[in-house]
Amino acid sequence: MPVPLSILDLAPILSGGTAGDALRRTLDLARHAEQFGYARYWVAEHHFTPGVASSQPALLLGQIAAVTDHIRLGSGAVQTGHQPALSIVEQFGLLDALYPGRFDLGLGRSGQRRKEALTELAAPPPPPAAEHVVDGLLIPKPFSFAPLLASARAALFHRLLHQPGAEPPDFPEVLDTIEALLAGPITDADGNQARAVPGEGANLQLWILGSSGGQSARVAGERGLPFAANYHVAPAKVLEAVAAYREAFRPSPTLTAPHVMVSADVVVAADDETARRLAAGYGLWVHSIRTGAGARPYPSPAEAAAHAWTEEERALVADRLATQFVGTPQAVAERLGTLQRATGADELLVTTVTYDHADRVHSFELLAKEWLG
């Protein structure tokens, strides 16, 4: 049997479109995903991105839950550096109170990285790793976000996302508080109790997401939590992330053995030529992210065709283009099988963006039929 297949949605805003349009498309896609047999439907948290409408996962997940019946819903991921642990627990506790047992609370370290980026820039750069292939899976040269995260633009975003003078607690501390509030109550030395209502006792599945073999992977393993690794965001680091998680894993009441989900960016169509045409805007979209502007509204086919690429621009997005799975259902399923085999993934998480919503829905339908039978 194939491993479960799930969807990650960023609620992409199209060139010439609005956030409202994007969110309504997300609700429609979630309904179709449930019909097609996908196991989970996750939404990502992003801020200050003109081309992404999924800035508040809990709010969006409530709307999705209202139009679906049984598919598991989750965050991929809540950025723990941007809000208190209590707010996260209350938001997802409220969702669980209304729609019991359907939610995955996926957590990431975003919002805590500016200090790390400054440290990385101050250190001597490591020797560049060469592109290589492992068990049929392309592992490209790594891309560093450190210069972008240490930029003046990132400093502005950091200021707007945090209370003045506040520094987010370290990731393990945030997790300690979240787990304690969910287990509740928290009691101090004098016997005073604090309860998260709703939140305490919520039937949530905790996940940790990570893009490298750093703290996120280690913490997920040490706590015996499931881990999601981002091949679609950081393909060069996926094997490192999965290995670090498995090496650190300790059995817990949640898991007796490691459990890994790996993401991939895909576009599926009836033939290769159509799939390549549908994926034509992806490079420009990734380029806008990697230049620090935040994801632009997803370009139309005409905008993509009109762009004259420079060699420097192509180099900036080469790893993401090379690791996007584009083609027929059979070809994409084969590449996903390679990804699953090379990483040992227990589940796969796919994301797709096309300019036309019907093409996007059809891409997920074709893949589900091929993968799930």
C-alpha cells in the first residue's frame, strides 16, 4: 500500500486577484481534497507576503472545518516565535471544541531566526556542497536565507510581529508551555492554577516542522513527536533533517518509533507539455521569495512567458525548479515514490500552485487517482 498523501495549501493570491478570491479557492480545494481521499489538509502561516493569504492558520482552519466532514486539518506550521504559547493552545483548543479530534497542531521555529541569521553571517561560510543524487533523489546545492533574514526588511517584519522589546522564548520552552497547557492545569508553588479554556485536554496531534538537521529535528526526536521535513522549501537539507530526527528519537506516549512526513511541490496534468505550461509561473514566484520581497501574486501564463530571465535569476531558483515534480500522473507518482524511498517517509505532503484554479484541482485529482488507486 502507498503511504498516505496529504495537501499543504498556502492560499495563493493570483496576479490580478484578491485575498478573498484565494481564500474561497482554498475552501473549494479542501472540499475536493476530502472527496479525492487525501489524508490531511494543512495550511501554512506566512506574513507580509503579497501572494499568500494564509496568514492566520487557526482562523482559516475553522472555515475549512465548516465545509468539510472528516479530513484531518492542520497547520504547516504555526510560527511559534510570533505569538504566545497560550494563544496557540486557545486557538486550536477552540477548533477542537467545535470539531473534536480533527486537528494537527504543526509547530515551527519561524520568528526566532533573525538572531541566528546574524550569527551565521558573522561566521566563516562552510564549503559549498555539490549537487548529488541519493537513491535516485536529487539533492541540490544548499541555499542560505541568512542574508535575507538579516536584512533591513526582515528587521521591519520582526518589529511588526513582536511586542516592543520582546524576545521570543527558545523553541523548547515554547513547546514545554504548550504541552503543559494542553495537559493542564499549570500549578505554581503556592497552589495557584492556570487553565487554558478552551485548550486543556484538547485532542490535538502535535507535529514539529523543520527544514534542516537543526533544533527542530532534534527536539521533535527527543520528545517523540512526529516530524515533517520540507523538501519543497529546502531540498538540499531534507536527508540531513530526517537523519537528525531519527538519531534523536526517543519513544514517547505519542510514538513508539519515528514518524516522518516529507513535502514536495508538484504539478500534474494529462501530458508533460500541459504540466510544464501550468507550472510556468513557479520560477518567478520562487524568485520573488528569494529576493526578500515575499511571495508575489502568482503570475499569469502571459506574465511568465514575457519574463526575460538573467543567468543570475536562474541560478537563484535553480534548486527549487529542479526539485519540483512536474508531469503526468505516472511520472509524478514515480518521483514521489523515489522521495518516499530515499527519505523513508511514512507520509507525503504535496503542494501545488497553478494560475487557474480548475487546473490546480485537477492536478490534485489526477495525483490522487494515480497514487491512491
